Amino acid sequence: MRWYRKLHWQILLGLFSGLVYGVLAAANGWGLFTEHWVAPFGTIFINSLQLIAVPLVLASLVTGVASLSDLKKLSRIGGKTIAIYLATTAVAVTIGLVFVNVLRPGDQIPEGVRAELQATYAGDVTAGAAAAGELAQRGPLQTLVDIVPANFFGAASSNQNMLQVVFVALFLGVGLIQVPAKTAKPLLDVFEGMSAVVIRLVDLIMLIAPIGVFALIANTITTVAGDDLGRVVDLLGALGFYCLVVVLGLAAHIGVTYVVLLKVFSPMKIKTFFAGIAPAQLVAFSTSSSGATLPVTMERCEEKLGVSEEVSSFVLPLGATVNMDGTALYQAVAAVFISQALGMSLSLGQQVTIVLTAVLASVGTAAVPGAGIIMLVIILEAIGVPIAGIALVLGVDRILDMLRSATNVTGDAAVATIVAASENQLRMPDLSEKADHIRVKR
């Protein structure tokens, strides 16, 4: 098979083409043209993925839970999944804290740049603070209350309510286990059919992935730069070291934490794993949304990594809503970076607070672009750092959001592989050079 027919190469081509075009657009003042005639294709691509996110999570989790056949199996797999997710998130935050404390990027911000950034993003800081203030006023058990929707159709109307959709799907799946198989079969057939159709729709949507990625990357560059490429250069020059620390932390988490877990707890070859999950990583990078990438992640895990449908349909939708390793690591680095830039030192107790708050906040962070900023406000308030400091990181947040989304998706796939191996439900993946798109066989 020729290399250019493979999905991940097509996506990479779209990504680099979008990068080149974005730089040219910023340098030549094509920002308005890009916004009106290029960016919409990226929006269409994201909307297409988000369109099927709720049906996919609902159908996959219902069939996944029902296929476990008994509550003991459900609790065993569920316990493993949640334990690994929380543990890897705690490790991610710790890695971020180590890098930011050792390298101290906040000390490199000049006073002039600091003041300019705070003035530029003052409005965004105010909006984030208001949203965080609403969250802070809630009771200690309000998160549990929010998980249980009063109206399922209302919850399903927004992808940001995915935890509520997950709860309903798990609840319905448990109910199907409790009734006789003959009674449950008609309803279960509906969800199985829905799951098969949605997976097939992923194939069709991925046909436009290279175009969508091109548009998203191009629009990101022109949005950050406006019609002045020098703004990107100046911004990256001032915040480049901070970005480098975040990137190093994410790379260490992927290259050490996930690799060690895969080597110790699964027979999966590391090369096979990353080759199999690469298209999902690229889609997550371009969309900045692990939730929107979920259909692609499930497709790759089942067909290219050999994860059973029973495991993937339970572990991956859950991971897309509660497993935010990249986001948690970024929040830890950003919080300490802001404190350093403002000349504040954090005690050991405050940094432990960052670990606990980031782990808990990541569970409730919506799998959509930019949601981590609101949680960052909560972390800053928890450790007593002025929230106005967020202005220092907003300028490069979009770029880092793309990287941490790719990390989140990698973590979801790694945990699915490990859980499948522990349940003896990890088969040898199909490594033959067939078309990358899935041929659904139910």
C-alpha cells in the first residue's frame, strides 16, 4: 500500500499544509479571508465529530455494560479503570510540578511583557474568574448532584454534559443486566445497531479529516497572530520557555508513564501502540478535544490495537470524560509558572494542594477546547495566587491545548490496552497494510 493512502499521513499532510498556509496568511494579511473561507471547514469537521459523540457514548457504554453480564465483572473492570485513570493523573501532575520547579520558567518573563499580556487578556481573565466563582460557591456534594440529570434529553443536548450521559448509560446498562435476557434483547439490539452505525459514520467523517485539520491549524495561527506574524514570534519568544516546560512534561508522561505501564502490564509492543493510535492523536491535536476524538480513538483501539469491543466501549467513553492527564499536568505547570512570574513562592503544602485539586478538577473538566482554563482559576484560588496571572498563559493556551488533548487521548488508549490485557481481551492487532478505515463487523 502506498504511504500517502494511509490516514495518519494524510492528516499529517493536512496539518503541515495548514501550518505553512497559516504563516503565509499571517504574513500577508489574509486573516479575514481565512476566517470566512477556510476556518468553516474546520468547524464542520469538529461539529461532525461532536454530532456523533453523545450517541456513541450512550450506545457504547450501554452495550459495554450489558455485555459484562454481571455486576461483579462490571465492578472489577470499572474499579481497574478508575484506579488507573486517577493514578496516572496524579503522576502527570507530579511530573509537571517537578519540571516547573526545577526549570523555573516564570523567572524568565520580562516585566514589560508581563504587563502587556495582563492588559491584553484582561477580559478573558474576568470571564474565567466569573465562571470559577460560580463553581466555588457550590456545595461540596454539588458535583455528585450535577452528575444525575433531571432530564436526560436536556443532558444529551450538550456535549459538555457528558458525565450525565455517562451516568445514564451506566445506569441503563446495569438495568439491562438485571432483567431476563429475552426481555433485554430488543432494547440491547437497538443500542448495538446504533453503535455499529455510528462507528461506520466515523469512517465517512474521517474522509474529510485532512481538510478539517488543515483549516483548524490555519485558523489557529491567524487567530493568535492576527495579520501580524510578529505577534506570534514575540509571544512565543516571551513564553517559549514556559511552553517548552509543558511540552517536556507531556513528553515525559507519554514516553515514561504510559510506556512503562504498557511494558509491565500488557504484551503490546510500544511501536505497535503508537502506530495504531497515531491518527487519533493527530485528530485530538487539531481539534483540541478528546471528546470529539472519541469515535476515532475507539475505532483505532479496536481495529489496530486489538482491544475488545467489550473493554473499549466501557473504558474509552469513561476516559474521555474523567481522564485528563495532559490537562492536569498543564494546570500544575501553569499554576506554578504564574506564581513564579508574579514573584510568589509556593510552600510544599500549597503544591500538594495543586496535586489534589488538579486530580479532582480533571475528573469534572469538559472534554472541549479551553475548558482547562476555568479549572486553572480554581487551582489558583486554592493556593492563593492572583487569578489575573492567567493573562500570562492565555496567549499560548490554544497551542498547548492541542498538545494536552493529544496526551489525554494517548492515556485513554493506553489504559484501555492495559485493562484489556488484564481481562485477557487483548488480541493481536491487524498489522496488515489494508485501508485504514474500519470495515465494521458485528
